[in-house]
Amino acid sequence: MNLRDLEYLVALEEEKHFRKAAERCFVSQPTLSGQLRKLEDELGVILIERTSRKVLFTPAGDAMAEQARKVLREARELKSIGQHFAEPMSGEIHIGLIPTVGPYLLPHIIQDLREHFPKLEFYLYEEQTQLLMKRLEEGELDCVILAELDGMDGFGSLPLYEEPMWLAVPRQHPEAQAKAVPLGNLKGKKLLMLQDGHCLRDQAMGFCFAAGVGEDVRFKGTSLETLRNMVAAGSGMTLIPRLAVPAQRDEGGVSYRPVVDPVPGRAISLLYRHYSVRRPCFNELAARIRTLMKAHLAS
């Protein structure tokens, strides 16, 4: 038994498909299947029921896969401990970002981070909040960058920046003529929202509910770009995070205006496991991102 065999087992348990698991592990399907048979022989139990249609894990297989995750997580932590003491700002770092942050934050920071920390090798992953939190907890990610929500107390948190939300309206909309839009002006109106699963939806809904603003239930977007296109088509208005607002505040048939009294916004933070030995690395990354974003958001 070795760690690679455990990686094969976990990949197959998650993918439920031999070919997909093999591709994920960068090996051939016969290699993965053969190693798992050897693992079964060594353990003396059947882990997987192999059928022509699907992969079924036995109770023993489920228990083994769960334990394998723990072993792999601890093995990664051991590697991190050695790397941390040798040189904290070096080696691989796996960072998760939510879809309403990643595409708009990364262009402002990633090149600078690579130049500022040349010995770090950045691996970036974009997923919705709940999946990122799960992957962080299981050790697949070193840290995540997202909007803080209730229920994240089980993780360490380093604040990065406060991001206001702007109103996006069609160019012909009356609010497009204003320099800023009081949130009270939207009372009784309806806004386009992202679909369930996006934390930005929950945050925007919180502000809208307090201000008497409703949701346009006829459409729920899968991304900010979908919402932007719906606004451009004259199908409604929405709230857009500041980083997603283009330099030209009137562009592509959409006008973007700051919202005031009060200013809706969200806190973007870097989250990590409390026991992670890479805290010094996270401190350095967070400090650099704070510096970059302070300058950008002030412009």
C-alpha cells in the first residue's frame, strides 16, 4: 500500500468512473484498475463492485476511501511542515476563488504576486462557496478567497478588502443620469439576481430585503456576465461588485452607478485552516493583496 494507491481510490470514489478517475490521476485506466485490485488483495476485502454500467463501492470501500482522505490530508500537511520551515514563501500553493471574485480580482493581482513571490507556484481553482469550503477543510486547497458569510468561524480569516456593490441599469434607464443612486430609490423595484448557490446572491438579497427591494423571479443568472447581458438587453437591473464594473461607467448598453445611503457591499477575505502551518505565507499574501486592492479601489 502506498499514497498513490490511496489517491486512485479517492479519485474513483469521487468520480464513480474508471476513465475519469484515471484521467484525474494522469495514469491509464488499466494502471488504476490494476493497482486497486492489488490494494483489495492486500486488504483481503472487496472495495469496488465492478459492473458494465457503473462503479459501486462496498461498505468496506466507502470506509477505506474516507480513511484514505484523512491519510492523504495528513501527508500533505507533513509536506507543508517541511516546506514551511525550509522556506515559507516557496513551493506550490493551491488557492480557491468564488466565481464572483476570481475573474475580476485575479487580473489585478496575479502577475504582481508571481513577481513579488517568485518561488511560489500558484494553482488557482474557481468554485462556488460551499464546494470551496469543503475542499479547504479536506486539505485539497491551502486557502480560499471569498466573501465572508455567517458560519465560517471554524476557519482562520485574513481580511483583504471591502467591496461596494454598484447598480447596473440599461443606458436609457432614469437612474443612468444620476451620479449616485440612494438605495431608497429602489424601494418597490425588482432586481435580477444570481441563482441559488452564489454567496453574492445571499448578500444582495440581504440588502434588498432591508430596503424593500424585490427579486425579479422571472430569471436567475448563472454568472455576473449573464446578468450584465440581461441588463444590456433592457431586461432589468442588478447589483454588480465594484471590481466587475468597467473603467468606462457607460459601456455595452449598461450604465453603472454607485449606490449610497447606505452603501451595499461585502467583505472579501482569505480563509485557511486554523491548524495550517502555512500561516506566515498567508499573512504575506494577504498583506500584498490588501496593498494592491487599496490602491485599485481608491482609483
